[in-house]
Amino acid sequence: MTAPPGATAPLVYKFGGTSVGDAARIARVAELVAAAGEPVVVVVSAVAGTTDALSAVARERGAGQPVSEAIDSIGADHRAIAGDLFAEAPERLHGVAASLDRVIARLHEGATATPGSAEDGDRVRAAGEDLSSRLLAGALEARGHPTQRIDARDLVLTDARFGGADPDEEGIAAAADALLRPALAAGRTVVVQGFVGRAPDGRTTTLGRGGSDLTASLLGAALGAREVHIWTDVDGILSGDPRAVDHPRRIDRIGFEEAVELATFGAKVLHPGAAKYAVSRALTVRIRSTFEPERPGTLIVRDRWDPAGVAAIAFKPGVGLVQVRSHPSAIPYGFLARVFDVLTRHKLPVDLVATSHTSTAFTLDAGAEVARATAELRLFAEVAVRTRLATVTVVGHGLLQTPGVVARVFAEVGDTPVHLVSQASDVSLSLVVDEADARPLMRRLHAALVEGADPSNDEETP
């Protein structure tokens, strides 16, 4: 969807939990929003650590344990932030504190669904964004910035799949037209909870971990935003994990396909689901640093026309590998269909796949519950499961078109054991190796393919 004729396409800002981790950071976010010089839509995550604390409350309530003390502790933490944030504005403090107390009181009311259920978990976890959005809206209003807080439950309409709801894009577009556009047209910045949605019958849902990025993308698409800015604690997307490589560089511009691969295989600055949605809607996304807002960060664009080459090396630990080989007497056709039918029925999300005529191998998170699926696979195949693995992924543009890239990758691999190789497109090449070998391999690949390349389009980080 695009902006109405004559209207300027708005900006959407999303701030993560570390960006609103305390009073000083919330005040900084309020300054950044005010500095935009125009009304923006602000999507805010829960204060860092709050979602985990609320998840524990939901689990403990499901197990029949008392949770009042834990809820009170969450409330006290947020009231303390409000006290610091509005120390010089007692009237504002009174109003915000009362609003926070109402959220905490609803948590104390107990489960509205089966304790411990996904539905009850969504209701409990959503309180984190309910609290943080009230703090940020209050901080903006205290600075005289025209602000309207709109409950995400009135905007982000979803199905009733609790824990990871699917958005209703048509409903979101209609809600954005009815609620967001009038507020922006009136000159008001709108603060919205990330992660939170509403089922058709009014029950609270969530979009799953990393859902605030998806909220920003959904609202950006509904409004025809000119850019969606994801504000984090790092200055854009780096060419490698600074804890693992010697000289990481900030990537000034990257294509969406590359961003999706990086998000899937190690980079944490943009959630994979949000990246995939943004590319499907041709949104322009910029990754920026809350702590260095003067820097341009990384621009993620639909099509990257820069010279082909390697942009980054990604690293993802905690990977499991399942190898499935058909029995010698098995009928050769239909084998892969049977394997993936089992994976589908057991709802096992697969990252990488490699196949041959009689076997296949695939990766998934090492914590995934595979026992029942592998037991079913063993009815018609030989199955081996490996853990303590990691993926090291070379990400770039036109890798299949660039002579010598694959040869240079395997020159750096050397005698490192590789359990699976996957290259399904010209933007990534993934290697599954033992976890202990992953960081040294990543460092060698980064030195050879990134540090040794022309740095004219990248900026080295300090």
C-alpha cells in the first residue's frame, strides 16, 4: 500500500529492548523520535529482560506456583524507571505510574485461559510491551512532543495461533487507515507495542520472538512507509561477529536476500521473519544505532546493483544435523516426499538441506525435539543425529557469478571436517562444522574474503 495522494510517506521507527533498557535510554529514544522533525510511528519492544521474566511468570503459574512476588518485582522495576524518567515532572509521574499499575493489576488477576497454555502465555508476555510503550509515550509527552499511544491490539489483527500468530494483512491495512493515518495527519507521533496482536475474538496474541521487527514491517507496509528504521545497539550490519573476527566492517548497503540469509544464519540485528516480509513488500529498511544516531547504519534495499562479492561471514552455533539414508531395498522414488512429510507433521523447521538419490541431510536448532520424528523416519530409513555443530555462512551478492569464490572458501576450510555443504542461491554458501571449529573458520574466511577484498563500499568499525 502507498501513501494517499498528496501525503508524504511516513517513517516507522522500531526500538528494541536494549534501546529502552533504563530511564536514560528511554529519554534518549524520546530525543531521537523528536529529532525526526515529523510525526513517526514508533514500535517499541519490552524493556530488556522483561519478556524473559514474564515468560517465567507464565510457566510458574502453569505449574501451580505462586507468582505474585515476581509480578510485583516487574512492576517495581518499571515504576523505578518512571521515577527516574519523570523525577522533575511529578504530575506526569503520577499519571504514568497509575497506568503502569493497571497493567500489573491485570497480571495479578490470574489466568483467563488454562494456566501454562500458549494463550495465557501470550496474555502475560504482552504486558512487557504494554509497560514500555506507556513509559515512552509519557517521555515524549513530557518533552512537549504531540503523542498518541495506540494499542497494538487495535492495529495488529491476527489469527488465533497463540505464541506465533499469523497477521491479517488486510485487517491491519484497514486499521492503519482508520487509526494511524488520522493521528499522523494531525501531527501526532504514534507509539505502538511491538510483538502484540489480537485474535478475531479479541484475545491477545503475540507474533513470536523477534515479533517487534515484524510489527514495524507490517505497519510500514500498511502505511506505504518510505523507510522502516530498526534501532539497535550496533551501528548497522557488520561483516562479521566482532567477538570472532579481527576487523569487522559496517556494511553500508545490502540486498534483502543477503539480509535474510544473515538474519537466518547468525546476525541478530533483524529478525528473519521480518526480513522476509519486508522483501516481499518491497520495504526499504535501515538498521541504525540508538547510541550513534549520527551514523547512517546499513540500508537494506530490494535490489543490490553493486559489484558482486562477499559482504559478510555469519556464524550460528547450536545446530543439529539429521542424516537420513533410505534402506537398500527401498523404492527409490517418493523417498524425499516421505521424509519431509514426517518433518511437516512434527512441525520441525529446517534451515539447510542437502540431498542425493538415496539420502538427505538437514539442519535444525539443536534444541528441537526430534525424538518422535526420528523414530518415525527409522521405520523406512537409517537415521543419524549429530549435535554440537554450527553453521558458517558466506553471504554476498552474485557468489555463483564470481569466479574463484567457492575455491577460496574451500582453501580456507582446509582440513576442517565439514558435515554438510549447502548453496541454493548466489547469495550464500553454508558449511556445517563442529562447533569448536566454527569460530576459527569464520575468522579465516573473513580475513580472506572480506578483509582482503576492496573495502571501498564498507567502513571499518573501530
